[in-house]
Amino acid sequence: MNNSIEIYTSPDNQSIVNVRFEGETVWLNRHQLSELFDRDIKTIGKHINNIFSEDELEEHSVVAKFATTANDGKMYQVEHYNLDVIISVGYRVKSKRGTQFRQRATRR
């Protein structure tokens, strides 16, 4: 099943992140994680690499490649990260949105 759902709207309504829902979990790519947590892609990549190098999560079970059409019309295989990675990054990233994410996650 492929559905797109809204996972997060920032309090200032500046950022809306739509995610891929597949296999009973949600998936975001690095660009979407960057938007969600208001950090650059390199910072997000650093956190993801640390999650795997510290054996917090097993990469093969939380990463999937999905075909994505780019602005140039070409199809690319793009790595997407499941909810476990999204949460792990959310607890590592230092930003106002990261704090909001942690507060919301704690309440739920």
C-alpha cells in the first residue's frame, strides 16, 4: 500500500512534511528529515551515520530504497528511513523543531 500522509506541520505553518506510508510504517528521505527538523542534510546524515555506527539500529532493517522522480524527470533510487530512524534523529538533533518534535513525542 502506498499512501502519502501528513506527519507534521510546524507551529508557524512554514513546514509541512508529507511521508510515504508502506509496510505499516512511515518513510522519509534525508531531504524530508532536513525539512522536518530544520537542519541541513549534512547534519541529518551525520546523525544517521552515528545511529548506525553506534549500533542503535540495524541499517538493513530500517532503510529502504524507493524510486523517486526528480525535477529533471529522471527516476532515482533514493534511500528512505523508517519511523525508528525518524525518532532517533529527532532525539539527537538540536533545533527548535527538534525540541518541538521531542515534546510532541513525549506527550504521545
